[in-house]
Amino acid sequence: MHPQPAHTPRRPAGPLRCGVGVSTAPQIEVALRDAADQAMGSLDALPAPKAPRGSPDLAVVFVSSSYGASIRPAMEGLSEMLQIPVVIGSTAEGVLAGEIEYESGPVAAVWLARLPGATILPCALEYSQTTDGGMFVGWPAELERDWPDNAAMLLLADPFSFPVDALIKRLEEDHPNVPIIGGMASGGSEPGSNTLVIGSRSYDSGAVGVVIGGGVRVRPVVSQGCRPIGRPLVITKADENVIVELGGRPALERLREVYAELDAADRQLVRSSLHVGRAASEYQDDCKQGSFLVRNVEGADPETGVIAVGDVVRIGQTIQFHVRDAASAHNDLLSLLSRDGASQAPAAGALVFTCNGRGTRLFDVAHHDAQCLRECLGDIPAAGFFAQGEIGPIGRHNCLHGFTASIALFEEA
């Protein structure tokens, strides 16, 4: 993959602004043009600042995989069409724009941002296996030195070829406390069937991303859509992904104790959608909803009393059983957005990476996540897609999730 040029907006550029456009035109070239015109129009329709506005600094584009073979040439022409310094995008099973979620059919969304004072460093990454182990190549030269202040990373990755967990681990070692927010490309069912774009280049593997720092803050909001049941318990015996004992007793015995105290509705959820939350920080005394990394329960053995989970666990970690349903997912997202909306300065825009298992597959109403965002944060320009895996931090640790809504809010630093 080829390194991409860095971009720092010229001064003066006015305040932080975002805009979004969407089109369901059956021809992808027409849809992209229409969506781009709408996004630019919404950007310019905002109250005019005293300082010159300048052109957008960043474009993020999501297109439905239903456009098929016409996607790649159209995506490769985006940079020339938009005339914007940094362009990234991905194919998607479904697309979100404004307060609408388009779960099927042809659709393209274009999200634009003016990011005054921000350092914007695009990259096209691939994982290379060497005799010394694996390494990630494609970082821009600027990131080989110090990363910008206030840095965050937006990441779009191919689920068949790019090891996001390994990248998260590497950045945790080299650049701790840098949030990574994004999603895995969706719509493709086999290797090579997804398309990622950065600038004028497209890829069917690897990852594309943007590191943003300086005068703009990208703040994550991550809703895993679960709620805890029972009480926190400490793992006292474990083997890889198997919890053997909790608090000195068989793990399944502890689960039965929790189950016995639940009402009929929650007992049904335990049977159909049981999860385990692992405390994101071992040094946190007060574990509460949102402070756990939630993983699937993959099975249990009644004879030995062990519980297998979708994560590696170890002695000393604190866990709590969780359940997920539409009501829990709604309340969790509403709580997080309402809390942040009340305590933070208004966001100028948002990028939303929501699981392809959400939408009407989870909720009884359409457009749930998009409309929840608008209800809590107002009419901010938002775009996103239904991902095959969502990336976002829990506590100070970046994670790859499922059934999650991971949101990047753009704010003045």
C-alpha cells in the first residue's frame, strides 16, 4: 500500500463545521455526486462565520455493496470529483445518514468536515508477516515520530484480511490512550469482496484510516447494548477462554445463583442472549454499566461447571453476567448520549459505526440508532454504516466489538 500525504488545514479556516448528504440513485456515480452536493450545501447552509470558510478538509464516504462491480472505479474517482485533501471510504451492507438508516438497496452517503487547526494524517495499512513476527506497514512518515497532540484514529478495515486486534495491541504499547473508532467493512461475503478507498486508490484488503489531532477532538461514545445482572465476581480459576471458578466456586454454579434471583423475563434473556462482561480496568473499584468489555458466552459444561466465553480470561479479573435485548440496547445508547450531551459542548458532527446485527434485526422500529443520536445531540450532521465489527474504546482500552454502536463525535479541542 502507498503512503498518503498529510494535510494540515490552512489558517484562517473558520470554526469546525460538518455536513452530510445521501442519495439512493441507482447509478453510483450519480448517487455520489448528489450526496456530495447535498453535503456541501449543508456545510454552507450553516450560519456563516466571520472568518473565511475554506474548503472541506476531510470526506468520509459509505456506499452500499449492492452497486456491485461499479463500486471500485467510482470510488477511485472520488478524490478528483470532491477536490478534498483527504478522502476515505468503505463499502457497506447498509448506510446511515442524518436520521435515516438505509438497510438495503443502493445508497451512498458523503460526510464532509472542515477541521480548523487539525493535523490530518491518512494511512493505508496492511499486515505483513516477517521472520521477526508481524508488522503493520503503510504509516505516513509523520507518524514515525511523535503523534499529534489530542490524537484519535478513524479506522475502516477489511474483516477477512486485517487483524484489528493485533493493531489495537500494537498501538496500546506504542501510543496508549489514543482512541481508535471505526468499523469493519461489510456487504462482502468472502475475501476480496469489500472495497476500501483512500484518496484516489482503492483496496480489497487491509485497512484505511486517518489520525486526527491538534485543534479538533474526536470523542468516542461506545454503546455495547447490554445490561448487567447479578453482581461482579472475581475469576479464581481459568484456562484460556474458559472460566472454571468464580469466587472459589464453579462458574456455572455462580450463574445458577444469579438465574434464581431473576424475574421470568430476564430468565428468558439468560437462555437466549447471555454474555459476560470483563471489567475494562483491573484498578476500578466501582464497576458499573459501561465499564465492562462484553463478550459472548459460547457454552457451558454441566458436569464440570465451566463456562466458555469469546475472550481470553485469567485469574484475578472481575466479570459480571450481562444480557442483551432491544430494550437494553436502547436504554444503554440513550443513557450514554444523554449523559454526554448534557455534560459536553455541542458536537459539530458524528460518524456512526453500528453493528449489522442492530437496525431492524434488533429493534422493533426502523432508524433506531440514527434517531436516538438526533434526539440526544440535536440535528448534527451524521453518517455511518452497518459494520461487520465495531471498533471503539471501553475505558482506556480500544476493543473490537459486536452488536455495538461506536460513535465518533467531532468537537472543538
